[in-house]
Amino acid sequence: MIIFDIFIAVYLLYYAIKGSGKAYENDYPEEMQAEHRKLLRTFCWITGVPLLVLSVLEYTSADKAMSIWSIISIVYILACVVAYFIIFRVKFKEYLRDPRKNLPKR
């Protein structure tokens, strides 16, 4: 599990640095694409760096099975994901309620 956490942290940092790719592809309206990319990139930075540090600390700890670092990293990941979804819902609520209103007219 420790190696998996390190892999996830490196993956998040890769997409935070790159700023494009599969993680950024979606079918949201064009008006919210730039803002969503910025929010997702910020989320990748905020989650990736501390997760990498926590994972390395967990890897180097004496009792790897259930160290304090593993508990902190689990709580941190869950808190980041929940916070992202809450921020996403609040920030883009007008697009999520009625996605058709922002579609181009034919």
C-alpha cells in the first residue's frame, strides 16, 4: 500500500506539473473548462506534495503496518477528496444544475 501511495502522489504531481492530459479531459461546458483545469491543477499540487512526503515518512517508519503516518495519509486523502467535491459543487453549481443552458444554440 505504501508503494501505491507513492505512485498516486507521483501521478498527481505529474498532472500538476503538466497541466493537461487524461485527468483534465471531460465533457463540461466550454465556459467552465479553464476554471475547472485551474481547480484540478491546484488540487493535484495540494494533494500530491504532502501525500508524497507522508508516503516517504510511512515507508521509512519502523512499524510499516500501521504507523501514525499511514493513518494521517488515509485521513489526508479522504479530506482532500471530500474538500475537492464540495468546492467543485459550490463553485460550479450553476453548470451542474442545468447543463443545457450553457450549450450553444443551433
